[in-house]
Amino acid sequence: MYTLIQLSQFTKTELQSICIDYGIKSSGNLSALIPRIRFHQEKIQKEKEAKDEAKKQLLENGAKPRC
């Protein structure tokens, strides 16, 4: 996860590379790439939190953890 400060220090080429790694659109200027990356990172974080919450619920309801 990149902070806004980190992203603002990257070149356009570096930001495009991050977009490619994330599998998101990599065209546009800096002012388009940075919010796109931030939005995608937030989406990933929310998905991870939802998955962790679901796992927690299962364990609380008696499911056995995987080793």
C-alpha cells in the first residue's frame, strides 16, 4: 500500500507500472493515475477487511481454523 506522499513522488512511468501490477487502467496523467491507484488500494483494503470479518464470524460460530 502506497501513501499519497509516496505516490506523489513517483514518476508517471512508475505510477503506470503500479497500475499494471494492480491490473487497472494505466493511461492518463499524474492527476488521473494517483486517485485511480488510491481507489484501488482502498477497494483491496475493504475486501480484506470483509474477508477477515467473515472468517472471524465463522470462528466465533464454531468453525475450526485451518492449519
